[in-house]
Amino acid sequence: MTDRAMDLGTLPVPPRRTAGSLLKALPAAPTGCLLATAAAVTLVSVPSLHVDGWRFVLLGIVALAATVLSWPAHHATAASLVEARLGPEVLGSIAILASGLAAFDAVLRDRTSATAIAAAAVALMTVTALWLRGETRFLDSPGWFSAAAIGAGAIAGVAWWLARDADAGRDAATAVFVAASPGALVVAGPLALAARRRQVRDDGIALADTHAVLATQDVDTIVLDKDGTVTTGDLTVVAVDPVEPDHDRNLRWFAGALEHASDHRIGRAIASLAGRGRLSHVEQRPGQGITGSVDRHPVRIGDPTWLGIQTLPQLWTTVGVEVDSRVLGTITVADDVRDDAADGVRALRALGLDVVLVSHDRADRTHEVATRAGIDQVHAELVGPGADEVVGALATEGRRVAVAGTRADAAVLDVDDLGLADRAVARLARAVSAARVATSRGRLARRVALVLGGIGVGVGASGLLLPWMAAVVAGVTLVAVTVVATTTGD
């Protein structure tokens, strides 16, 4: 087994973004597209700005938005084409260029300036969506849709050109590309994951690895290492038994004070009984215990037989305490079972997961912890790679296994990849639930984007949409997808 320590301070939790800091958080391209859109709207809407040459200024804004400021879309398109993929970024790049050309023609021929605004807005939606996906690439849309939309746009353009004129053909093709809503397709998955990350961030859950988030959908069995999941991984004092009742205070004080010098789990548990005294001559005795002086009183703590104390065999670990060569009593420590362990196990079962507990510890102790946590399937006293062998056997049975606290090649998911503050079973259950909701919301948002985009393609191909109308359709689709993706209810 391996034990990879998790530190909440090092988790890749996405930073909080307030409304006031959003613009600062945006990189240059989306910010530039936003400013270009605002400039185009202002220039078209304010008559006093319509001085000689204002249309050329408008064309310059559109050209800037469609080329330089849209470089993320065009760069992503080039990368996709090199990989022989037709992702939504390809459709987005085509939509930006097509709407820009339509805007140039409309402004030069004084047909309508709304097309120029639409062109800048299309660039804004697409580039911002690509930036969001760059933050989190999650649930890409299928390439067949982009191919179908591009094909439909080309066919519609040729058909309307032959049926009416070149203007009608260009407008129909542009409307198809834009109404297909590439920005919504790009952003559906990332928005769903980002919304769920924000919801669980304060629970010490980062949902860091997108592959791990997706893998939670397939898991049907989870293997928990006893230490650190249903227990804290530490020990806790469960009994203090003085030889005489009036020894209780001294027993706690001297034992707790000396054990502050210990680096062992047993010592850390006993140290909780008292503050640190004035220690001297501290010596660790491997296999026996620890000796030293507390406030100038010689103290020994360790194996009862080392101190000449007779004890009966029992479930947990008992140590004897001697002060000034006089036995004061014994202290018993046990696994520190988490208070919410049983709730966490029930939550995992509610998610449809079978829970299996593994441990290298004694069978009686492991079964005691399992009983308190409500776990029926237990494998104890494992040696070496024994836990990995359990996972491998479960995988051979056809189980889709997640592991917490152990590693195995047969596992579908290592829960550490979800980015957890620790492996507490209750936190683990919340993480699996959050990951599943993020995936289901992302898939639903993607389906909404595909359906509305498909409708947009059909209406655009029918010739009923001008390019600026298609931009409005794309905006409505993007809003609908955003609402679906960011709804955080289970």
C-alpha cells in the first residue's frame, strides 16, 4: 500500500472569481472581443458618432474581432485539423470568419449595421467559450455535429445562391454556421464542472482530474484502506486505568507530558492527555517504549511486560506507565474511527457502490472498525501487495473498482485523483456524488446545445435567418446551456 499525503493548501482548487475581478481574470483575447463588441454597439447606436468614415472604423473593429482577437479559435482550429478532428472550435472559427465577411458586405453596401455587431458578438461568444474550455477541458462535443453543420451550411449556401443570388447564399451559409452555436457546444461541459467545483470547494474537494471525474460514472465498487478512510489514521485513548483511583491525574499528566517527545502513533494519542512538561533525558526504546524525566521525575512508558505489569490479551493496544519506579497504571489506545464514517458508508451505498474494507492490521481490530462503520466485506491481515490483489480479484469478477489508500492497475479510479483534502469516507462520498452530478449536468447541457444547435442549423438552412438573427439564436442557446450546466441541484 502507498500513502500519498494530501494537503488542502496544495489542492488545485479553482480560484474564486467575483464580478469585480472577472474582467481582470479574462485573458487578452476575450477581453478584446468584449471591448470590440461594446465599441461596435456604441458606434452603431450613437448617431453623433456617424461622422465621415465611421463605417470604415466599424469595419476595422469587425476585422480586429474576427482575426487578431479571435486567434484562440483559429489556433485551436489549426490544431484540430492537424489532428484530423472536427471539433466545435473548427465550426466556431468558420462562424467567426463567415459572420465577419457578411458584416463587411453589409456595412459597405449600407444594408444593416446590426450584422457588424453580430459578427463581433459571435467572436466574443466563441473565444470566451474556448477560454473557459482551456481552463477545464471536459466533455467535448462530438465531431459529427460540427461536420454536419459545416456540410449543411455549404449546401444551403450553394442552394440559395443557385435559387436566388449570391447574397442569399452567403447569408444562409453564415446563418447556419452561427446558429449552430459553437460557443455553447464548447462551453457546456466546462461550465457544468466549474459550477460543481464551486459548490464543493469549501468541503475540501477540488474535482481536480477530469478523467477521474468521468470515471466515477463507471465505478460500482470502492475499496477502502482502513487507515485514513473510516478512521483518521491516528489512534485515540479509549481507557485510562490507574492502579489506585487517586493516581488518575498523575497517570495522565506524566504519560501525556513525556509522550510529546514521541514520534509514534501511540505516543501522539497519549500526548493528548496533557501539556508538555519539562522534559530531559528522553530515550526511545524500540520494541519497549520510551523513557525520560518529566519535571525531574523519571518516567517509563511502554509494553506492560517491560514494566512488569501483567495484562490479559485484548483487542486494542495497552501500555504501562511507571513514575519514580512506581507503576501508576495503564492506558489503552484504539483506532480513531471517524464520527461520520457510518454516514459516509451509507452515502456510498446510496450511490450504488459496494464498499470493501482492506487492512494489514489484525482481523479482530479490522472487523471491529468495519462493524462501527457498517461495512460487511472485510479483508484483514494483508501482507505486501495484498490489498492490490484484492482489487485485482474484484476486477477479474467484472467489478469496476475505485480505490482509496491503495493502488492497483486494475482500478478504474484512484480517489486521490479527485483532489481531496483527505480520504475521509464521508468526503469521498460527497466527491463521488459531485463528480457524477457534474458529468450528468455536462452531458445534459451538451445535449441541449446539440438539439438547439441542430434546430438553428435547420432554420438557418431554410433561409429564414439573417446573420444577425442567427447571432441572437446563438446567444439564446448559450444562455440556455449555461442555465442547464450551472444548475447545482442534485
